[in-house]
Amino acid sequence: MLLALDVVVLVSVLAYSGGLLALGAIVAPAVFRSGLAGAADLMTTIFTRFDRVAIALCVLALLSEAASVTLRGGPMTRPRIARGALVVLFALGVATQSGYLSPKIARMHSEGVQRNVGEAGAEFDRTHNWSSRVGKLTVSLAIAAVVAVLVDRRANSSRPRDRSVDAADTSQ
């Protein structure tokens, strides 16, 4: 069971990271360079849909991490604390991006605001830049969470185990 929960955490943070990297590094530049008249509308729709997936992945990671901590019991080791903190920080990044910054960008776009045109355009540009920074930070936190999960698994595999945990964890 613990292995399954760790896999859910890993898949969730990696799926988010891969999706955001693909959108930001490949899809968005290709769409905007294509010259399509509705490129901004298309990217707004894509990011709005991705935000829904991102929130679901975030919830999966949080719930799996919480269940993992609960089922493991025992002392809270440094690797366990680190991984939990990184998953929580990852979730805060996703919530900021998907719950505040992306909707603000979509709203400004729907109001016809253009980047760097007037004061509203300057605010649009600042919001977009913050969104980019938060996205990069969140991906970095996700990668750090992956490392922390793997370090915690390694640390736990080298310790004598509590047999009551073994009974609940037949998948390792």
C-alpha cells in the first residue's frame, strides 16, 4: 500500500511538471508563432483545461502523501518531513497558479487587455511574468519532492521495519 501511495505522489507531481513544461516550452511558443488569429483564445482554453487537471493532480498528491504519513506511523524522520513539506509547497504553487494567476490572465484576456498596452496591459504583463515564475518554481518543487520521496524510500528500506506496518504494506 505504501508503495502505491508513493507512486501516486510521484506520478502526480511528474505529470504536472511534464504537462506544464510541454505547454510552456513547446505548445505556447508554437501556437503564438503560427500566426493564428485566435492564438491567445486557444492558449487560454488550453491553460484553463490544464489548470483543472493540475488541481486534480495536486489533490491526489496531497491525499496520497497524507495517507502515506498516516500509514507509516513511527517517528517523523527528516526525509519524511522534507517530502511532506515539498508536496505541500508544490500544492501551494499549483493553487496559486491555477486558482489565481491563470484565471486572472484569462479574465484580462476576455476583457480585451493586450500585454504592455496601457496600464491594464502592464498589469497583464506583470501577471503573466508572475505566472511564469510560479510555474517554474512549482516544477522545481515537484522535482525536489520526487527526490525527497526516493530518499525517504531508500532511508526506510535500510531500517529495521515495524512488523505492524509490514502487515498493512504487502506491496513493497
